[in-house]
Amino acid sequence: DLSELAIDYIQSYFAKPDVSLTTVAAYLGISSSYLSSLFSKRQGVPLKKYLQQYRLQQAEKLVRETNFPISEVAALTGFSDSNYFIKLFKQTYHYTPYRYRQLAETGGESEVVY
């Protein structure tokens, strides 16, 4: 299934900022529009959204489990703009990455882990 191959690619290369619908489609040897349609039908979410969610999940683990600077967490998870990363993180987890880390470290983890 091409959508599963796309997921494998994303999970392997999500840290590269240039991973996108276009690069995944090129890797699979199909058009972006075909992959977009196929992925949405099979996975129930657009590829771009899946990639963003996967990157944020990986970032959340790094925020919680490491002391890496937030800008480094952003870079390690494929976000080239740390301000954009912080905005998306807050939309998803309801706290900035810095505050999320503070809560996790002080035992407030039950409040922030979903």
C-alpha cells in the first residue's frame, strides 16, 4: 500500500525540514496529487497534517525527556522555524514547549500528557 510506504518514509525522514508531500511523492514515483488523494482516503487525514502531527509527537517526547533547547528540539524534528514550532506545539498541547517541560519536571505531567 503506497500510503503505508509514505508513512514509513515520513517516520524515517521526518527530521529533514524538506520532507513534504512533493518529496514523498517523488520518492514513491507518483504524482503529488495522486498521493494526496490516496493518503487522505486510506489514512483519514491529509499527508501534510499527518507529517505535522508525527513531528509534534516526536518533539513532545524530546521536550519531556531531554533538556535540549527548544530551538534544537524544533530543528531535530524537522521544523526550520522555531517560532512556528512553538505556535503549533501550543495549539496541540495547550502549553508552550518550555512550560510543558516545566510541568512535566515538577510532577504536573498528568496535567499535560494526553
